[in-house]
Amino acid sequence: METLMLNGSWKLESSDGEIRCEASVPGCDYTDLISSGLLKEPYENTNEKDSLWVYEKDWRYSRTFSVSAELLSAKRIELVCEMLD
């Protein structure tokens, strides 16, 4: 069985396409937006009110990766995502 780890660099994008940034997996939209300078730390001062827009949007993580021809020719391929929310 071949295992391909997909941790690391990803892209985060709001479903409306308005916001895009680099992302890390494992991680979350809030930490990725903070790391990219698009969001202030929600737990400082009154920043929580200013971060409500994150909750109101849908988010999409994406990443391009390569797999071997052997894997693609398999009768069955499983994609297992642990602790996905």
C-alpha cells in the first residue's frame, strides 16, 4: 500500500473567491488568515467583533500533488482525512 502525506502547504480561498492566502495543514482558517496578515488576533482587545466575517464565509482548501502511475492504476484508491472539520 502506498501512502502519500498531504500535510504542509495548501491554498485557502473563500468560496466567493474574494480572499486567498497560503495555508498550512493541519491548521485552520483563522490561523491561516492571521499568518497572512488578513486578520488580527481575535482574542486581543475587541478584535473578536472584527473577525465575525470569517465565520460568515465558506472556505475551501486546495493543493496540487502528484501520484504514481501505479497508484492511479489501482482497482481501489482511498483518500483518508483524519480530524477533518
